[in-house]
Amino acid sequence: MAGGSDAPKQYGITKPLSLLGPVEADLQRTAELEKFLVEAGLYESPEESAKREEVLGKLDQIVKDWVKQLTSQRGYTEQMVEEANAVLFTFGSYRLGVHGPGADIDTLCVGPSYVNREEDFFIVLHEILAQTEDVTELQPVPDAHVPVMKFKFHGISIDLLYASVSLLVVPADLDISQGSVLYEVDEATVRSLNGCRVADQILRLVPNIENFRTALRCLKYWAKRRGVYSNVTGFLGGVNWALLVARVCQLYPNAVPSMLVSRFFRVFTQWRWPNPVMLCSIEEDELGFPIWDPRKNPRDKCHHMPIITPAYPCMNSSYNVSTSTLRVMMEQFQFGNKVCQEIEMNKASWSALFEPFQFFEAYKNYLQVDIIAEDDEDLRLWKGWVESRLRQLTLKIERDTYGMLQCHPYPHEYADPSRQCAHCAFFMGLSRKEGVKIQEGQQFDIRGTVDEFRHEINLYMFWKPGMELAVSHVRRKQIPAYVFPEGYKRPRPSRHVNHQQQSNKNDAEDGTATRSPDSQLKRKHDSARTDDAEPVRSAKRSSVSPAHPKTSSPQSRNVDENTCNGQIKRSSSDASGGSQASPHASERSPDPAASSPSCTTMGAVCSGDATSKHGIPLVENCATPTVAVCTTLKRVAEKVVSELVVSERLGSTNSAELLESMEKDVLAETVHFGGNGVAQGGLPEELEV
């Protein structure tokens, strides 16, 4: 039929890759997946759901009474006091409907123009909450990138933000998705409002909300099991995963959850980063807030994995991703893609997809970051600060080794129960960049890098005696027993699908990753060679933070451009110069401007204006193809399968076979310009299946 009214609704900025719906096998796999998620404990009980609603109701009443109290104290009329109001919104996993047992609730309080954040929210409301019997662990974070008050209410974790809008009376039915709420507000308020605006927009832009929720719940669980769920350490957080899943839902609008999970890995193993993922066009607005635009903002060109929020002002939600963490995520996407292929061929079950990543068997060398404090409360504060800066250590190592030494920060903390003081530890896997030839005797020297990191950590404005930090180099055989389940090291299981092959490849090149039993003899030889260069010591080589405060003296770094065997020299100095972290840096979400240099692009090479002492660009490896921004819109093109071909193929019975056939005919992700001319072209011209 030629009628335009029969055309399917387009949810994304490009037409769908496939309109195919499920066949019986897809429905069966979806039922098995949903059963697995239930048995894995990802859904909360009706009792816990009711408790959350009760807590939100009580919190809503508290903020309403708080605003009325302030209105009365400031001499407004009785009618104004009667009409005074605050509205409580939720966002994040709770708003999207994918939260699990024990998850926190992200909340936003919107109040009138005369109730401010600095005094009224962080002082007056803080005092009210402190006196509330059921509120515990109250922690205000006013200097965060998004100012927040953290606490537990009836045992449920709450993150409470505040936004003062340009209204004397806040209506109960306020629609914060309207751009008018952003009039005459500061950028901190915009960031506070953005979480709710983004969540609402995501739900509007997906074809089927329930299918989206099941797929997102599945992939968040997968990311946690595979060690790639953590925005603060340079991976992806909840909103990032939600945006990626929503994009796949747009590309496959009739797919059921099992199909969406499989297509997710198929799409993002082939995505051409740093082309952006966008759910809708990026639109500019007369309000003038900065938006993500690599044509105008040099820092935006250096983002490695742009995932753009769909609500104005559109921002890159994944600016924390580094070259190292992107590499790790791409490896995990390959793992997921391979397992899903086996599931579709009935060669594997869903449990294989969620097999935990064996981090402590994947590398030969690690950094151990020990965080120590006098008591549990001090440790909670100190750990929050250190964890928020761990990403900087990854970036500094990439910078000072010219990208030769790659880091894999693991977003899980461990505690040594034998220590008398409050303690936790984080670990980073270390490996050389793939493809770099080994020259015997060469070493990485990151002493100055680690010292610079420690110096920045010790600038913490709430530092107390007993708060200490130690960074140690440990080999795989020296990993402490407390990181393993039941306190012992498990025998190494065989790698699933392509992961073993990748490990063997790395082993053959530099001996940093685990080997299969067939290569044990070669590993002994490699170990002997490494030990000849530097004998293994029982004591960990560590860099321990001195008494605070401390004075730094400049120290030049000894960085070998072609280093390769993963050895790290012991430190001979306690301090180094270099950039310093602001004590007011975000504990919730570090400001991207704090670590990204201004960059200029010549062809495909991005060089930083800011450099280290030896002229090393502060951001390594911007030499990747930048976002495709054409000089003219005339070259924008889009190829799609005709409606006739689509309708003919929809009648077939083998969805997997037809999907392959269709996707080979479709330009998988066409270059598309939004209102500001930003291009979207992340997939190859033919989607490989």
C-alpha cells in the first residue's frame, strides 16, 4: 500500500533495523530469561515495594511541611503559606521500574524560588531530617557536581536532590519535562532536574516499556556480574545502560526481551566509537545552556564513548569512560555476543551469560589500593572520596605511559577481616597495550604517577587522623586470600567461548593474562625470565601515604616509551608534582572538566593543549576517529529496506534467519544530523551477523 498513514511509527533518529517480531522459540527463550531473573532475586517483594511507597509518602510530607515552615517564617500571607508546596519526584532505576531489592531511591525535591539550596536545603532541611527518628547515616554533599543529601529512611537508602524553580507556588501537577522549568535557574539546578527529565524522556522514546524494562534489568545484572557496572570508576552506570538498551529497543521495536538482549551485543560489538549513541536529535535552545557538541566544544572531541542524554540540555552521560575501560567493555560485549549466539543455537543456557568475570585470574600484575580509617564512619567518608578519584589514577597511568600500560579498575571493594582498623581495598589489573612488542628488561616506572595521585587524594578537605592510603604492586600469586570466596583461591575454570582464546593471545605476547593448561610450561619459562629481571619479593612494593598534610616536591617521571613486561620499579620518593585535585571535587559525579584537556583535531589525531612536565598530552590516545561531522548536510544519506520487502519477509517463520537476511540489506546506523548538525553513524554499513 502506498498510504503514508500505514507507515510504522519511528521512535529513534533512524528507521528500525528490523520490524520482525518473535517466533515461538523467541517467546520460549524470553520465558526462560524472565524465570532466571526471578530466581536470581532481581525483583523485590510486594512487602518491600509497599515499604518504599510508605517511605516516599513520609518524605513527601516532610518536604511539604519544610516549605510551609519557611514560607511562614519569611512573613508571607496566610494564603501563601496555605498554598506553599514542594513536589517530590523520583528518577533513576526506581523511576524506570528496574530497581531490585535493597536498591536506593533517587529523589528530587522541587521547591519555590524563595527556598534556596545552600541554606534552606542543606542547613534547615538537614536539621529536620537529623531530628527525624527513622533517618540514619545522614550525609550532605553540597560540593558535589550534583549537590545531594544522602541518608537512610526506615533502612531504605535515599539520594535527595533539590531544585528551586522560578515559581512562587509549585503546582502539585508540575510537569518538569517542559523546558519552562529551566528559566532563570543555575547550572546546578539544571543538573539536578536532568535526572528526572532524562528518565521521563527515555520512557517516552521506547516502543514497549515492559520489554525495555526486562531487557534493561537483565543487562544491568550482566554488567555487574562481568565487572563493568560503575560510572565512578570509568565504566557505565544505570543511566548509561538504560540509554544503550533504549537505543536497541528503537532499532528493533517489535522484539521481545530475549531478542533485545541478543541484539544489544550484536549492535555494540560493532559500534564505531566514538560515534555517539542518541535516542533523539540534539536540539539547541534559546536558554543557552551548554550542550554536547564536538564542533564547538574541544573537550567533547576527546570523549571515547559518547552516550547522549535525550533531554535538553543534552549531555554526554559517559564522559568518565577512558581508553582502558572502553577496551574492557568491548571485550565483555564480545563475550556476551558469543554466548547469546550459542543460546540461540540451543548450545548454552542463560546462566552462561551471567558467569562472573574471573578478574583475579585475568592478569599477571595488579595495583592494590588500600583505604584505612579509624572507624567505620570515617572509612565511609574516606572511601567515598578515594573511590570518586580512582578514575584519575587510570587516566594518569595512561597519560604517563603513552597508553602503553593499560588499567582495568575493578568496581568491587574488599575488606581484610584480620585488620584491627576499618579497611577496604580496590584492585586494578595491569597489562601492556596489545600489539606492542616486548623488549626484555624494559619496565614501566609509575612511581611519580602514583605519588601524584596520593598527593591529590590527601587534599581531602575533611581529612582526619587515621585516614591513610596505600598503593601497592602485587602479582597474581600475591593476591590476598580475603578477596576470594570462602577465603581460598579457586581452581581456574576453563574460559567460556572466546575469552580463553583472547587470554591465550595476550599470554603469548606478554605473559600478563592467564593461560590454558596447555601453555603452563611456557608460563614457567616466562616467570623465570621476569624473576631474573626482578625477583619476586614476599613483601608488596607499596607507596603509602605519609602523615597529612604533606608537602610535595617536584619529581621527574621516568617513563620508557616502549616498555612492556609489566614490572614496576619501587618508589624512591614520597611525593611528586603535578596537577592537584580540588578538595571540592564531586563525591557523586566528578566534573568532566576537571580531567579533560582542551583538544584540537587534525584529521584523526587529537592532541592536548595541557601537557605534563615532559610534554605528554594529559589525555592519551585521542588519536581515534572523532565524531563524523560533515562540512555539508548534502552528503547525509539513508538506505532502508522497502516496505514491500519488509512485509513479505514478516510472513516467514524463522526469525533468526530472516533477521540475518534483513540486516544485510539495511544500512545499520545511518549518518543522521540533529538540530545542531551532530552526526550519528555508529554501525558499519552492513551489520555483521
